[in-house]
Amino acid sequence: MLTARGIQKHFQQQPVLKNLDLTVAKGDVVVILGPSGSGKTTLLRCLNHLETADAGTLTLGDATYDLHQMSKKQIQQLRQQTAFVFQHYNLFNNKTALENITEGLIYGRGVPRQEAEVLGQAALTRVGLAQFAHYYPHELSGGQQQRVGIARAVALKPTVLLFDEPTSALDPELVGEVLAVMQQLAQEGVTMVVVTHEMGFAREVASQVVFMDAGEVVESGPPQTLFTAPKEERTRQFLRRITG
């Protein structure tokens, strides 16, 4: 469904992604783990062309893209199949929860306003925020704001949802409500690639866990294997440090 091959990215001549490969099957929840600076977020941003890779290809459905050289039309096509959930919500402060969702549908996808509002309300219902449609971001908790961000992505009906550390900006007591929404999406068969430090989510929800370090995939596999019997010493070191 989604196959990335040979992705490379440098910042100021420093390699951040080193010939990296990733495969995601339909319905998979792929969780990417790794220390800070390992290239996790950069990989995710390259998959959505928020960053331009220096090299690499991405096959999504029937289309294959050269991630270093993409036309505006190709970028638009790619973004019609992918949706990004940001770490810091990225909501418009002067727009309501519903308007934050409908903006992309109306101006990005050309959906008529009335239809967009129906889709937006349905997305808010899906994340448990139906009654907050007309609230502004400052009237919502961090967890509610992030759920609006998820609803905005879901409303686009993407082929793949990309999550960039969606709980890392939240107070600890708000993390659970966001993870619960993500778990529900996984149960519905939504394909997701999730960069996170939430080990419990990775263990319980992921179909595949990818451990990255220094711009490379060190090890990958199902969570029951990677967490209980990792093959690589670097993976074992990371898990010992994370889980204590």
C-alpha cells in the first residue's frame, strides 16, 4: 500500500535519513520509535512532502513519486491520500473546531460548504467532540485540541494517517483521551504511521514497530517480538532506558 525506498535527507550537510526503507500494508498501524534526533519526524514529513527528501521514492496505491522532484500536481495528489496530525495541533485560533475541519475540505478539496460541515460534524462525533463544534481552540483543553486535529485529518478520508508525536505536548492526564481515539481508529482499520514515545500504545495497538537510530532503521517487527526479544543490542539499550 505504502512503500518508501532509499529516502535520504541532509540538513546543513549532516545526514538525517540514510537510505531508509519503510513498508506499510493496508490496515497496518506502524509505530516508529527512537531517540530524539534519530530522524523519525523528518521521515514522516518527507512522506507527506512537508520536507523535500534529497533522494528516494514513495509508492502509494498505484502511483510512484520521486520524493526529490515532485510537481505541484503530484504533491497535491500525494496529500489527497495522506493526512498529517501535528504535535502542536496547528489549529487556527480564530476559527471554531468545526471551521478548522471544514477549511481544508472547502479550500483544499473543493467540497461545497454545506457538505463540508456535515463531514466536519461527523468527524467531530467520531472523536467524541460533537458538542464542541462551535468552540474556539482557547476554549478547549490540549487533549480536545489534539482530537480536533485528528478529526481534521480523518475528515479528509486519507489512505494513510500520519501522526507526529501526537501526545508529547499534552499534560499527562490528557494523553489517554487522545490515545483512546487513535486506538478506536486502529480498530476501524484505519492505516496509520505513528511517531510516538507511548510504549503502551505501541505494545497494544501497533501491528509493526520500527526502531530508528541515527537516520536508519535498526530493527522492525511485531510488538510482541520487538519488545520481548529484540535482536539488536541498540534496540535493547533503548528499551531498557525507556522502560526502566
